[in-house]
Amino acid sequence: MRRSVLSLTSWFSMGADHGMPNYEVLARASAALFYSPSVSAVKKVNVVGSLHVAYPFLYPQYYNNEWLQHVTPEHVKCTLEIRDLSTGEAQIEYMLNPAKTYVHGTRDLIAFEVELDKSIKDVVEVFDLADEHEFVENEE
């Protein structure tokens, strides 16, 4: 078992008509999984990350790239990647569905609902994602 980290990655392509038929990395940053430990068999979880990473074109003041003004949501796709902590290599990748996206109204936060291929318990164990700062349910 290798220690892993989660990353939210946005990819973009302007399309073959603009000389860019393949997707390229637009931005990447850490992400966090949110789920209830009492429902560890669940396969749907929420992933939270920075909105400026998922949709950099909403934050032109963060980036010094003029071409970014031409990028729109239609040009972008986002993935959740589980990466090896020591090598940075992606071990698994989940495509994030823009229809299952929740954007905070005033903060630089975005949440995606992700459908996993195995239970969250298995994903956390296999990729050693658990740490001493896990969220626990309120006992009240």
C-alpha cells in the first residue's frame, strides 16, 4: 500500500479547429473527500477543491495568461486523481460530472459528487488516504 494524495485537475481543449485537438492540464491542486465514516460502503462521495482550479477562467486576476479569456466551460473537463505521494504519478482517475457540481456563492470552493468504482472504505484503505485529521460524525 502506497501513501497517496488527491488532486483536482482541470483540463482544457479549444478543439481541432483551433489547433488543439487534445486536452492539456489547465490547473491542478489538492482536493479533499467528504463522507460519513458510518456509511463506508457508499460509492458516492463529495470532493471539495478550489473553484479557481476547476474553472480558472472565472478568476482571470489569479492568472497572467491573456488566452485564458477565450476559455469557457465548454472547453474544460475536471478529474479527481489519486496520486502516489512520492512519485506524483496518477494511480486512478475519475471524471467529474459538471452536472453534479456545487459552487459556493462567495468562496473559492467547488464540490463535485463522485461515483467511485469501489466503496469509499476500500478506496481509502487501498490508497492509504486516511490520516489522523479525518472528519468524524457528531455524536449528538
